[in-house]
Amino acid sequence: MSGGAVDRLPGGREAEVHAMLDAAYPVVPPDLAVRAMARGARRLRRRRLARTALALLLLAAAVAVAVWAIAVWPSPPPLNVPPPGGW
């Protein structure tokens, strides 16, 4: 068994692969890097905005829970008042 038989692709697609590899490379648009940088900058801005909005939402939720807990928490009884019913 020769080494070439091991490298063969199933279905006789080896010729297709060689044709694709031997073909000329596609033409790249000259402004591709500029567009990629603009798209990346947009994604970073959106991600930063989403993180900021989430942080503000969590902060608002924490403040709301704290205000609710303070409002619902029972106040301690006064110290110098005799208990109801007397001594």
C-alpha cells in the first residue's frame, strides 16, 4: 500500500480540493480594514453601554431593596416606657 492512497479523500473530491487551492485568491475590498475597525468599535460601544445599563439596574434594585427593608423593618420599642398592663 503506497502512502498516496492514504491521503485520498473519499468520494473522489481530491480534484475539487486541488482546484480550489490552485485558484487565485478572491479580491479583498480596499476598505475592509476600515469597515472591520468601525464594526468593532460599534460592538465595543454597545457592549460598554449594556454593561453600564446593567450595573445601573443592579444598583437601582439594591437601593430599592434597602429602602423596602428599612420601611418594613419593625422599629424597636421605646426604652423608658413601662410595659402595657403595668408592673
